[in-house]
Amino acid sequence: MVGTGRKMGSSNYKSITAIRPTRCRQAPGVPCPPHLADNQAMPLPPPPIRRHSNKANNELLLKGLLCALIGLAVLVSPYFITSPGMQGIVANASLVGWFALVLGLGFIGVYVRRRLAGKTGPSGPL
């Protein structure tokens, strides 16, 4: 605006916003879309379906089995080791064995959950 003395950033200017139509402006005889006829917002599309590949599921199962096997080996091996010094060292690592066993069982649980969810519908966050 030339000559008005107003600046472009002044508060007298209204911000530009998208205005929704208040009624359907179709040609006569053409039906209005439902979202314009009722002046409601359009519905959201369905959420995307996340599918896991068979390779990822198989790797998860392999990791779970190996972790569980290592955990069991660390927990059970002190009973089969004959050397008292080595038996004490491995027995002190029992916390690591329990951690590996729980981690492996967790991986196996996620694998089973994915397999069951794959048969019934979309998978969850895991």
C-alpha cells in the first residue's frame, strides 16, 4: 500500500489463513461431497500397516536362541567343571548368565509375538 504509511508487519494486517467453505458450491444437480455438505473435517486415512520381513524375524529368533543357549551354558557349566579355580570363576559370572538367558527369552518372545500378529493383523511397535 503506497502512501498509507502502514508497514507490512504492522498489526493492522490480517494473517493469511485457509478458510473452509461454509456450504457446497457445486453446479446445480451435482451432489456435494459429504465433508463439504456438513462442513466437517475430512476423515484421516487408515494408519500404515507395518510388516516385518521373514529375514528379520528369522534373525531375531537366531539371536534369541543363541543368547538363551549362552546363558544356560554359563549357568550350568560350574556343575560340570572339575577344576575348583575355574569353577569359581564361572560361578561368579552367574549374573551374566541370567542376563543372557532373560535377553534370549525376550528375543524369542518378540519373535513369537510377531508371528502371531502376522497371522491376525498389523504388528505393534515391536
